[in-house]
Amino acid sequence: MNKSKELGDFQTPKELAQLVIEILRKKDFIPDVIIEPTCGKGSILLEAEKYFKNSNILGIEIQRVYVDFLFPLIGQNTNIVNADFFNSIDFIKNFIDNNENLLFIGNPPWVTNSELSSINGANLPKKSNIDDLRGIEAITGKSNFDICESIIMQLISEFSDRQSVFAFLCKTAVARKIMQRLWKKDFKYKNAELYPVDSQKYFSAAVDSCFFILDCTEKKSVTTLKIFNSIEEQKFIIESGFINGIYITDVSKKDSLELYGKSIFTWHNGIKHDSAKILELKNDNGILKNGKGEIVDVENEFLFPLLKSSDIANNNFEIEREILVTQKYIGESTDYIKNKFPKTWSYLENNEPHFCKRKSVIYKNKPRFAIFSVGDYTFKPYKIAISGLYRNLNFVLIEPKNGKPVMLDDTCNYISFDDIESAKFVFTLLQSDVVKEYLSARISFDSKRPITTEILNSINLEKVAQLKDKANDFSSLFKIYISPSLFTESELKVV
Ligand SMILES: C[S@@+](CC[C@H](N)C(=O)[O-])C[C@H]1O[C@@H](n2cnc3c(N)ncnc32)[C@H](O)[C@@H]1O
């Protein structure tokens, strides 16, 4: 087990700690008590101490060496304890006592519960499923959360009824998730702000991060999050928010929510298999090679052309890879391959250890060579795809290659069609300015995977057709009637 990774041990550089305090200093708030739940070597705690001279400060840190390091450096109003935050809530409550003005500040570990389980880590809250997610969501990873997220959420739920400010460095996705969770609960607060932090510069980490402030010193019915350009410049850019239960990244584009609805075609992700080395084969002048560099000789039946996210984003339709698709639908037994397609079977069997090593629980108790995100839709000839990973809104229309439908990897989103006419028509709608406007209003481009099937499935294509004077073509092509937008003009207002 990698202890440092489990504890998300990236100490905040002094320069960044100073910026954090500089932003808080501009607020009209002097806390009675400051809590740093994971204080490490104390760079944020010591900066806070310098400015908030009369506040009582408590720092908690799980690693003894850091507590020993920090102890000689703290002033008389500061206390530090060597403890696990997840066992310290009662201690924090006692420390706070009846004080009303509270500042919670710090940089909790940026590590997810699934990363922890992959390193057999134990740094977890007692009640780890903070969204009460069950069944399939828990299995497919929707319940995946940052330890940082659970620390901040726990503090908010315990202390936000007082005059409190929560100010944390965290992944940008965590700050957004926390806000969405609070909005759904009709949480009352005064103000929320997000300042992007260059994590490459300060932590040598390739992740989108920010300084997130939630000010609960007043309880108001606001549903917005102010986004600034950077922690250094602190220039306001846009407001994200929650309108009629829908998250919108840029509330100034709220009119585009007239497209919000339900797509008549279902967007899917490409095939998920976690076995790229074995199932994805490179075509080297007609010779297929797997990720181990071995020549692969299998029947043609299961081989399909493959495009990856990078191909879709860069309009590269040269097929360089093929994929071995072992199932036609989820759960299909793979045993029949043995008699009908012996070369494919022996290739799969020879590589069985690789399939057994797949970590995700989705493969548990499933056929040996199981894959996911397959169904009728996978084998339809025409597809419209967009990469989930890239920030450009590039839809592509994909036609079959050598008589076979093209497959996509699991980071792509797509819809599929039986005929080219329908595919071309929908493709034109998706490329329209109104769709671009809607997507750019709704997508959080700072997420690791900004473009999701959830957002794509919320595009009301009938409405797009209507706005583009193609309503009649739409009805005659798809034999359905145009339904009105879900919201009236007056409902699309920000509170
Ligand atoms: C990202 S570092 C930041 C440290 C410090 N807040 C700063 O800004 O420099 C996270 C710190 O959290 C500590 N930590 C991790 N899990 C903890 C837990 N369950 N309770 C208390 N501290 C913890 C780690 O040892 C590490 O020092």
C-alpha cells in the first residue's frame, strides 16, 4: 500500500496558502474559531494564524511527523492534534463549543474511494456512501467520491447552521458536485465562489482543481456558484447554477434550456472491456497484432473496425485498429464460441489470466470474456459520435467499413441508425448553433469527462428541428409529433 497516495499527501506550497488567505481577507468575516481538518505541515493553518490573530485555531492531522513538525511553529491560540478526521467530529464540536463564527479551511486529500480500494487503503469515512446510492449506481462507479468531498460535506452538514464559511482547495469536479448536492436539497447559503488553481504549477498534478468557498453566514435562497478566472487574478467570469432542478454551467445562457428534454434516440457509451491489450488489435499491413505485440489469428466473425476518442475528436477516420467483440448483448454466454470459432476461443482462453485480472466488480459472476455497453444499438450500421473526453463539440457521422459497423471505445458517446438518411438528418440538427449553445451552457468543461450521455440524452431533438424549420421533415422521418418545450419562458429565471 502506498501510504502517501492513500493520504492524498500533497502539501500546499506557501505561495498558494497566501493566495487562499488573501481572498478570505477581502471578505467581511472574522471567525471566532478556525478548523483545519487535515492540516499537514500547516502552510494554510500558519497563514490563517498570521491574519486572524484573535481566532482560536484547531488543526487535525493523521500523520505524527507533520504534527511534530508543526508543533514548534504554532502560536498560543492554536492547537493541533494527531488524529483521524473521521473520528474527530465530536472533538471538533467540543472545541467549537458555543461559538458562532466559524471558518473551516484547508486542503483535504484528493483521493477517491475507488483509488483507495485499488491500493487497499483504509482512509475512509464511517458512512462511505454519502449519496445513499444503491445497486447499479454503486457498481458502475456513480458512488465514486473523493475523500476530500466527504470531509467537506461532513463539515457542511454538521456546522452550516452556524455563521460558517467553508474554504477548501479541492478538485473542481468536487466543488461542483458539492454544490449540486446542496442545490438538490434546497440548501440555504449566502454565496459560493470557485477560483481555478493551476495544479500542475502548485502540485505537479494533472487534475483540474480550485479554491472553493461556501459562505453560510446568511441563509438565503440562492442557487448559483460564481466562477473566477484564477486564484491569482480573481476576476469574475460566469455564474453556474441550478434552474428548475437542472445544472447549468453558465446561467447567462439559461434561454438555451428550451432545448432541455428527452432525446428520442438514446445515447450510449462505446464498448467497455478493460482488456485493450487483448481485445484491441492493430492492423499492421493486414497482420493483426495485440497490445503485447503478438500476431493474432482469429476468425473474422468477431472482428470489427474500431475508432477511439482521439480519432473522433480529430476527425481521423483511418481505421488502424480492430476490436474483438465477444458478446452481442450484455450477459450473453461466451461458451458457444468454443465449437463454432475455435481460433477465437483458443486466443481468448490463452489470455484468460488477463480477463481474470479485471478489477471492476461489473465483471464479477459474468461470462469469462464478458464486455459491457453492447446491444442491438452497437451493431447498427450508421453512428453519430462525440468524444466524452475532448472539449471541442465535434460530432462525427460514421459509416460502415468493409460492410461492418464501426465500434467505438468506452470514452465515446454515440447514437446509431439503420439508415443513412435518418443519421444525416439528425447529424445536421446536432451540428446546429442552438445545440452548440445548449451544450456549452450545460457542460462543465473542467470535468475529466465533460461530455456525457446524460447531457446528450437531454437534448430535445424535436425542439431543435422546430427551431431550425425542419419540424415537418422531422415528423415525417420519425413519425412522431413535436412536443412543446418542458418550460415556459418565465420558468427559466434564476432565483
Ligand atoms: C493534500 S495534504 C494537505 C495538507 C495541508 N492541509 C496543506 O494544505 O498543506 C492532505 C493532508 O491530509 C492528511 N490526512 C489524510 N487523511 C487524513 C485523515 N483521515 N485525517 C486527518 N488528516 C488526514 C494527510 O496526511 C496530508 O497531510
